[in-house]
Amino acid sequence: MPEKQYRTLSEAIEGLRGRGYTRSFEVANGRLRVVETGTLVTPEEVKVREHHRFEGESNPDDMSVVYAVESGSGERGLIVDAFGAYANPALGDLLLRARHEDSG
């Protein structure tokens, strides 16, 4: 099934949450942490199922990307980051080590 195309970051977050990506993930001590539960997962335990990038129409500083991820234990959620110069390098390093099942 092809990925859904979203026009805005908020539309993507709403759509992905409706598809079961209900948790929020963040970088913590070289791992990803599930915000709601405090569970820490290594990048190798994470699958990036899909991602969507957005560019600010009037301001290039508004570039962002949302990743739909799943932990090895099945927790599904989102990671939102800036795109380009303002991206979080620690998150980028972690996601390079994750498994990617997305095609984008």
C-alpha cells in the first residue's frame, strides 16, 4: 500500500496518529525514549516505517520532517525534527543506525 501524502506537518501527525502511531519518541542518552512510558530503545531496535518532509512555503526555516517509527516491542509513534541546518544531529545519528522500511 503506498504511503499517504500529507500537505502539512499537522495533517501528517494527525493522520499517522489515526493509523496507530500514538506514542512520542525523543533522543535520550544515545537512545530513543518513549515519552509516555519512559522506555529506552536502542536505534537498532527501531524500525522507521515511513517519513514525511515539509518545506516552509514562505520561510525556509520552517522545514521539518516527521518519522513514523516502531520499537522492537511494538510501540509505534512519531519523532518530529527540523530539516536541514536546524536538524538535531544526535537524532540524525540515531536514525542512521535504525532499520528503514520506508521508501522515501
